[in-house]
Amino acid sequence: MKTQIFDIPNTGAKAKNHVSDTKNTLFSYNTKVAEFDTKTREMQVYGYYSPTTGRHINEFFKIFGIPTQTKSELIKNYHLTK
């Protein structure tokens, strides 16, 4: 399947969802920050870089019915260093 790219709602086109096969990958300002596997229903978050990135991650979560999280929750739940 060819990768399709969609704007994430409510991000002013600054966040994109790259969709291919079972992977949905969130890019925020061209930085890969999260990935959702539709087959396993597993979400991975790679980094929290700014409040804007946090908003983009939460908008991405909403697409898949995952509850939004605060910065502290993201850091704890996804073992982030930032």
C-alpha cells in the first residue's frame, strides 16, 4: 500500500498522519513523534518536545479513541525523557 498523508484536525496543518498498511505515523513539524498500529492497537510515543507537540499527540490520540493525556502522563506512560 502506498503511504497516504492526511492533516491532523485542529493542528493548522502542522501535524500529519502518514498511513500505510497497519501503521499510522504522526509527524509534527516533520518530526516523527508517535505511531499507532491498527492491527495490534498499540500506540508508541517517541518524544514530547513542546506544548504544541503535546497538542498534536492528543489530537492523534482522538482519532483512535485514546484518551488525551497531560505532559506528565505522556512522560510516565510512554517512558519519555522529555
